[in-house]
Amino acid sequence: MEHTRRLTRTEAVASTTARRHLDLQASGLMVLFCLALGLQQVAIKAVAADISPLAQVALRSAIAGLLVAALAYRHGLRLPDFRAHLGPGLLVGLGFTSEFVFVAWGLNHTLASHMSVFLYTAPVFAALGLHLWVPGEQLTRRQWAGVGLAFAGMAVALAPTTAVENAGAILLGDALGLLAGFSWAATTLVIRRSSLSEAPPVQTLCCQLVIAGLLLIPVATLLGDLGRIHATGAVIASLAFQTLVISFAALLLWFSLLRRYFASQLGIFSFLSPVFGVLFGAALLGEPLTLSFIAGGIALLAGLLMVTR
């Protein structure tokens, strides 16, 4: 998704123009946005046999990065604008790259539905980091309770993997999903604590995508992943969806909505993404859902709601 795809990190760089309450049109667009994000992990997993998840992330980041760079140029951004935020720009690019390396690696082992849930632990990690390092972002008692509930749900959701087939591999993939969420949260903290908090959102997104493409294309080439691609119709459709819908259109839609409406109200919809991810994983990939994972996932999402509401 090129996070998030990123609900928490883009909220951090939203402009401060006047905003209004959600209307029916904005609500409908947010549901579509979350539907697209929910399909992201499924789209990667569905064609993993013909193109590795790492190659998918590398190619979509590189192509979407070029598209966003062209858009940034159209908006009047030039190299001096990027050099003015070079340090934090590199850090958010590295954090973004790490996030999707963990997603790609994790999807080699765990289920798309699991990755959809564990990736969205990012708001909890971000809230803890903001509490420690950003003045005015300290957690309330209710939010601390939400953090505790989220971590309890996380433990319950992880537990059933010890009793199913390929339990060790699934547990490893789930842990990588948590690391992806942690990387997403770290990127949020860099943005909030740096000059990028005042930069145009398209500039931050450009840094993330371009750096990810520059780093991952050589890695995927060295590992031989780009040479093992079977360009089937499903592969082409999946890459087109990930590049044009997720990494480009969906994130730009999010930026646009964030400028017009209250971020807190938009953020509530973010909890639909992992729910859709679980449903799509079960319906389209036939992934099994255990009662423990469902119960833990519900507790985790409830905790996230308490933290970010």
C-alpha cells in the first residue's frame, strides 16, 4: 500500500487550512479508499508464485515514484525544495522502504489477512513514540488503556499460529508484519519531528517512493527476483492495481480529503482497511480464520480505535 498507504504518516503532514465535517461524498470516497487498501496484501499474495513480493514492491515503487515526481514538478517543486529537506527526506524514504521490505518478506510466510491486521499496529507504535518525543502528544488514560488492549489482542492473534500447519513460518511472517507497522510508525515520528511536517504532502510521498524504488530495484535484481517474473495477465493486472490505484491515486485522494476534512473523522475509516483485508483474504484466497485470530484482531482494532479516536 504504499503505506498508507499511509493514514498515520500522511495525517502528520496535512496542511492547516480550514476543514469541515465529513459529508456523504467524502464518506463514500473513504470507504472506496479503505477497500483499495484492504485489497493490497491480497493483490501481492495472489501473484506471488509468478512474481516475488519484493519484485512487486520494487517495481510499483519505482513506477509510482516517477508519476509522483512528475506531479511534484507540475506543482512547482524543484530540486532545491528537496535539498532543503534532504536529511528527513532520506529517513522517511528508508523507513518506507523498510516497511515494505518487511511486508514483502512477511507475505512469503504468513497469510494476507494476518499481514493486513499486523501492519495496522502502526498507530499504536506511533502513539507511544509521539508520547515520548513530541510535546503536546502525551497519551491520556483512555489511550493507555487502548494501547494495553491492542497489545493484548496482538498476543491473542499471534497465539493460534502455534497450532496450525506451517505454524513457525506463519509466526515469523506475523512478526515481520509487526516490524512493518513499527517502521511505518517510525516514519510518522520522523515527519512530525522534522521540517517535513511543513512540506507539501506530495513532496514527502515522492521521497518515499523514489528512494524505495532506487534501493529495491537493485536488490531485487541481485537476488534474481526480476529475472524470475512470469508476466501473466494476473501479474500485469496486480502490478497495475498496486501502482496506479494504491501507490498513486489512492494516496493522492487521501491527501486531498485530508486538506478538506477533519483528520480525526477520516482516521476512523482507517479501521475498515484491515477488516476488508481479512475478508478479502478469506474470500479470494481461501485463507483460514481461527477464532483466536478473529478475537485477537477485534481486540487489537478496538485498542487502536481507543488510541486514535
